[in-house]
Amino acid sequence: MNKFIKTRLSAMMFLQFFIWGAWYTAIAVYMSANEMADLTHWPFTVNPIAAIFAPFFVGLIADRYFATEKVLGVLHILGGVIMFLTPMAVEAPLVFILMLLAYNLCYMPTMSLANTLSFHNIEDQEKEFPIIRVFGTIGWIVAGLIVSFVLVSFVAEDVVPEATALPLYLAAGGSIALGIYSFTLPHTPPPAKGEAVSVRSIVGVDALKQLGSKSFYIFLASSLLISIPLAAYYNFTQIFLGATGFENIAATQTIGQVSEVLFMVLMPFFFVRLGVKWMLGIGMLAWVARYALFAMGAPDAITWMIIGGIALHGICYDFFFVTGQIYVDLKSNDKVRGQAQGLIVLITYGVGMLVGAQLAGITYNQFLGDQAALTLDQWYQFWWIPAIFAAVIFFLFIFTFHDKDAEEQVKDEDVSAF
């Protein structure tokens, strides 16, 4: 494979996640600073709404009628313009949230489009794609560092960059840049051109019918349920860090992405020793440990506990979500592999995160009441709720999930490819 193409695809993936990381870890702080403290769960609600609609757009339109790089370019440029205009609506909360919805409707389809473009233009997907994909995580890390350590030069001394519109403008600029860059990427024709439109295949009904088994249904149900407490982390960690005295909020959260890179490298070592069930189980248990650390560290703002909770992100994400993708791949064949992967994304990042964002928002607002912010003792109570929720899911999964066929396949697979 042309190494230059691999470099270009890595740059695309870097920008793809740089954009997301620039605004996603700062938006709740910005909204709280602009009298929307009781609405901070909405950005994390419109994001999964867009994730639910994305497969329909990609499957019905992008995959059938237009070159992938052109759709990617148009969506990022349009999304960049919308994000640039979004801060202008900060005094009109409903309009502000609808603008974020419009932006996410542009952004979320680009996640699968970027993957499609990468897979089409590399020769060994299992070995080469992880290298390209890790640049996305690096992009998220760089975005957080820029927000905390570069944008601080452009704000008043007593103001954190996350409380301003600068992260949104950074995301907008990155989106437009990636949109323009996308038109220079290798031509990638629509992969499903000429195929009959099937909503059943787009939402994964055909895949579910073929792969359906007790163990697979338990896995899907567990994936849906564990994504509910997951939403609390993305939504409220940035606000929690501010309440406990952290200043470089976006940069602090990048510790989680550094951990993600580390455990991605270590995954093959653990995978062959633990197998599917315990990789998934330990991933769930890490969510329990993370929220417990947040809860216990809250009353006295114990720094090492809070940072330790963030650092668990590598286990939380890689052990459960990446293992889940591998498990789905092991269970699939070529005919339904794409549908099956789309189904798990729809269930986790779509339905699960949507329900989770709303429940987390309702819970937070119950604690908030008429206050401007939660007290540290209230944060202690708040974080135990997702910890207990995740613990229940962990025990239900461990006692009900048994898939001997998948475990046997793992022993025979070269998991280092992942």
C-alpha cells in the first residue's frame, strides 16, 4: 500500500476526532457559564439522536449515490458553518440546542464515512486500520491540550477557556479545514451503488436475525444498559472537575485518551488470557470503579482519586467497546458484518447514550434544585448512582453470558491484528 495514502488517512482521522474533542469536553462548562446549568445534558442528548439517524443517511443516500470523500467534505464544511454560528444563540437556549442538533446531524454520519473511506483505501484492514484509528485518539488529546493551554492566552486571567465560545470556534475551524481536505482524499465510489434500498439491513434487523442467540442477545442488552451510566461521564465530568478545583479541564480529561491508547496496545496481551466474557466484564467493572473513585474523591476533592477515575477510561472503553466490536466481528460473516457493526453503534452510541443523557440530566437537576451548582457532598451522592447501576449490569452479565464458541474462536484468532 502507498505509505502516503496511509499518512493522508491518518491525518483525516486526526482531524475527525480533533473536532469532536475540541467542543465535547468543554460544552457543559460553557453552558453553565451562560445560565444554562440545568440544560447541560442536552448536547449529550442531541449527539445520540444524530447517531440514531446517521445510519439512515449513510445507508440510504451516502452509500448509494455519492463518492464518500465528497459527502465527507460537504458535511464537515456545513457542520463547521453551523458550529461557528452556534455561540450567537447562547442567549436563546432552545435555538442553541437546536443548532447543536443540526451540527451533530452533520457530524455523526462522518464517523462511518471516515471509516468507510479508510477501509476502501487500505489493503490489510485488520492490521493497518488500528494504526490509522489511533491518530483519532491523538487528535482528541491534542484538542484538549490546545483548549486548556493555548486558548488560555486569549481569555481574561480569571476565566477558563472552556467557559468561553473559543472551543466551539476551534471545532468549527477544524471542521471546515477537514471538509476542504476531504476533497483531496482518494476517490472512493459509493460502496452500495445500484443495490436495492433495505431499511431492515440499515438498522441491522437482518444481522440480528442471523446472529441471534441467547448469548448475543445478552451482549446486546448489556451494551445498551452499560451505555446509560456511560452518559453521566461525558456529560458531567467537566463540571465536576471545575467544582473540585481543576483549572485545565479539557487537558485533564485527555488523560483518559492517553490511557485509551495504552490499553489499545495492551489489548492483545489481555485478550488471549481473559477471553471475551472477562474482557467485557472487566470493562463494565471499570465503570463501577471509575464512578466509585469520583464519589469517594468528591467531598474532599481528592486529586488522585479523580484523576484515577479518568485514567480508567482506557479499560472502560477498550475492554468493553472495542472487545464488543471484536465479538460482533467473530460472530458475523461477510454478508452481515457491516450491518452487525452498525447495529451495535446504534444501540450504544444511539439509544443507550440517548436514554443515559436524559436520565443523567434529570438526576443532576434533582440535586441542583435552585442552586447555581452542586456541592461536593452532592457530587458524592450523584456519582454513586451510575456506580451502582453499572455494578448491577456487571453482575447480570457475568452470571448470564456464556458463549463457548466465541471463546474457542478467540484462541484460534490472531487478535494482535486488532
